[in-house]
Amino acid sequence: MPSITRRARARSSETQAGVVEALVGAMERLIAGGQSFTALSVEQLAREAGIARSTFYLHFSDKGQLVHRLLQEITREMSTAAGTWFAQPELTRREDLHTAIRSIVEVYERHHAVMTAVVETAAYDPEVAQLFHQMMDSLVMESRRSLRRIQQNGKAHPDATPEVADVLTWMLECACHQLLKGRKPAQRERLAETLTHIAWTAMFAPGKG
């Protein structure tokens, strides 16, 4: 029979997760509504999340930690969206890469307001810039690892250096930042197909897909 202490800890963990989720959601809604990271206050975040200001500080020491948590969640969603390309790159076919890129585009679109705010704020806020580059560095390393594995399996383009993975990762971010907002589904699909064409041609040897 589970102990009372163990059940209490489980409930406490669920409560903490719920508060963090509420704060992350609050930040996304406020940013989507036009608030900037720099102007956004802890009091606004707590009010939007439906919690006391003191509760915020039980989970985060400052607003920067919450931004970090949000970017970690977006990074996790993008890594999951990459599917076969990150999980089993040596088995990736062109259609798998297209599915991965389309899914990443969808994640970016879902968080477009926050990502736009991050990119714009990073230009003048060193803390946000550091968090943004940590996110991108994580995705670049995943892309490099995938490229290395297709090289080991003899499927990579002979000119595909590690920097190709870097450029393609940043290209995807920049394209989503600049070209996604207000696009219709057919336009988003063409964007995903174009990005797939560029990435596939740059990384895979002809006839290997």
C-alpha cells in the first residue's frame, strides 16, 4: 500500500507541474497579446496564470528562468517533431525529412509569437540572447549528429561538412521567423517542401533517398 508520504509527494509534484504549465501558458498568451519580454512583470505573469505572486517565486527565481523553461519546452517539441531525422537519420527517406521539417514548422508556428519576441529581444538583451543561442546550439548539435550518422552509413553528400548542418538549422529558424506569419496552409506546405528540397540536396548524396 503506498505510503501517505509518497502520495503527498506525488500530489505535490503534480501541483508544481501544474503551476509551471500555467506560468508558461501565461507568458505565451501575454506575448501573443503584444507584451514584450522586457516590459512583462512577474505580477502580470502571476495574475494571468491565476496564482499568487509569491507562488511564482516558489518555482522561479526570476522572469529569465521562466523564459529558459519555455525555450526548453519549445526545443523539446522541435526535437520530438524531427522524428526519424533525429532518432534514426540513417533510415531517413526524403518523405521522412519532409515530415520532420513540416512538423518543426508547425511547432514554430504554434509558438510564433514567443519565438518572434525572443529573436527581437535577443538583439539588445544579453540574457535572452544567451537563452536563444542555447536553444539553437542544442538543435545544431542534434543536426550535426544526424549528419554524422548518414555520413557513417555512406549516404551523405560528399561536400556535406558539419557546417552544413549548422547553416540548415539556422536557415529553418530564419525562414520560419520571416515567412510563417499570416500564411495559409498551402503556403506553409510549400515552405516546408522548399526547406526539404534544400536540406535534402545539401546533405544526402544523389540517389540515396
